[in-house]
Amino acid sequence: MDEETRFTIYTLEVLPDGCSNSQLLKLIKAKSDSGKSPSTTMILRMLRIVSTADRVDGGPVVVHCVSGVGRAGTVILIDVILQRLFANKLTVDLVEIFQQLRNQRASCIQREAQFLFVVASVVDYIGTRYPGRYREKRDKFKEEYRNSITDRKDSAEGKKVPVAS
């Protein structure tokens, strides 16, 4: 199985005083053994799996990474934007949503590359959902994104994303 499409799913049973309260824990390996970052396709698939999962009592989804702000914030921002697109909101202000998320989760999305990954994921989603539309704009963005990633090589000391005023 291709590592880009592999998800490990665990079910954790909580049994307080003989009562079964089943909680579902989904775990995704965020980096491959080669150290390569996940693709936009992998993140979009993960979000689809989470959104279609049966949740006990409609319980919350918890997203976390080592610090709880960088990669976790990236996944959360992608999900919020896609939810708004699903709600048929014709205009989705990515910067406004980013600022709202930053107000709720300090230092959310720490690097410029993470913010660009959010945009790339949304562009890929639009390309999948509406294959014929916006092709030129999508292709132009994807080329610029690839060049940006190649030029930057996303070092550990990558550019921090400033808090917009």
C-alpha cells in the first residue's frame, strides 16, 4: 500500500464502572519514514475520513501535533475553509479565517510554508471537485507553489508567518 494513502485507525474502548463508552481514535502518520511531508492529497483524504466517521454522540474531533499549533493548525485551517466552501459560501476570506484561528489558538500556523500548504490543499480540493473550472489559475498557483517549496526547502528556521493586524 502506498504510504501516502495509509491511515492507521485505532478504536479505544473506555469502560468506566462496567459501562461501555466507545471512543474512536484516528491516528495518521504525518511524516513518512523518508521524512517527506504529507501531500495535499493525503491531508484531504484524512479530512474526508474524519468527516464521514461515525462519532459517538457527535463528539468533538481533536487535532494535535507536537506543539499543537503548527501542523495541527494547518489541518484545522484547511478543514474550516473546506467546510465554508461546502456551505456554498461564494467568498471565503482565507486571511480572515486565519486571523480568527490565530485569535483562538496562539501561534497557529507557524511557518509561511504551512500557510502555502493550506492554500495548495484548497486549490487541489477545488481542482478535484471542479476539474474543468479555474484550470489556468490553479496551474499557475501550483507552479508557483512548487517553485516556492523548491527554493525554500522549508528549513526548520523557515519564515514565520506574521500575525496580520
